[in-house]
Amino acid sequence: MSGIDASIRRAIKEDRLHPRCKADLDRLSLANSSMPDSDIWLDVRAVELYFQVDRRRVYRLIESGRLPHERVGRKILINKQAASVALASPERKR
């Protein structure tokens, strides 16, 4: 992607953060439900859409241990309340 300028990279990145299918809309409706945040479990794509963060950031937080999660088979589930706490704190640059 060396020949692509920053504005095009930003547009590509922003397009990924919008719902693309009915499953994405279902994920957002779950995240926006009136249930308490401690009872809502989201997958990585739902966290990406709801909190408008990059998927790589979510995985980095999981790998570093700052984002608690549960694995159900191959799926990673993240508590909405824990995600809001972890994503509110600024991530340190390496």
C-alpha cells in the first residue's frame, strides 16, 4: 500500500467500521440493547463496530491481557462493560 495516500487509507479503514450485512446490524442491536452492560457479551466484530476501533487494537488488548475475554470454541466473547473500560483507557505506544 505504499502508493496509496493517507486519505485513501483512511477511507478504506472507515468503510470497514460500518455495518456490511444483516449480521452486523444484529450485533449492533445487541450492543445497544437495554440489558445491563455486565450481561452483554460481544464478539470481536461487534466490539469493532460498536466502539469504532480497529480489529487489530481489540486483538492487541486481548493478547496483552488488558481486555478480559472468554473463548467459546473458536469464538472470542468480550463483556461489554469490560470492553468499555479497556477501550476508554489510552493504549500505550511501543
